[in-house]
Amino acid sequence: TGTTYDRDNSVLEDNKIRMITFDQETLWTASFFKLYRYDQSDWTVYPNATNTLSSDYINDLEVDSRGNTYFATHSGFTTLEDGIWQQFYTWNSILEHNIIE
């Protein structure tokens, strides 16, 4: 059986989910302006803050086979590799535009 999560039984602030991806242990989901991580026991909310996402407006997200997570945002590109967040913009990378889709 499965479990349905919504704003009534989790930290999700609304029921409008834009995308979901997961690896063997972690579920990542993005609404219009929040990123959520669920590790099978706890939810974490990632607002736009220093050393996390380049923007809260996430256009796409992917997890690779090693568990590294990649976020295409409306203001740059962000990676989360081995617990370290790194942001890429036009001024510090080869990106031609900051809106990544």
C-alpha cells in the first residue's frame, strides 16, 4: 500500500506539485516556490537561502545514480553533491542564461 501526502498530513504548503523525482532513499518534490525532501521518515523544506538553491522557482530536478541532485531554476543551476550545495549563474560558469529549463 502507498501513502498519500498533502498539506493536511505533511509539511507541503499546497497540493500543487510541479515535479517529483526520487532515488532509493529520498523523494524530492517541488511546488511553485518550495523544494521538499522526504527521506522515508522526515520532511525538509528548502527555501531560497544562502548556500542552498539559486532560486525557489524550480523548472526541473534530477537525481543521478550516486544520489547527487541537480536543480534547473529560474535563476541559475544548483547542484547538491555529497551534502554540498553549489550554485551556477552566468557570472561564475559557462551558462549563457540564468533561466534554466
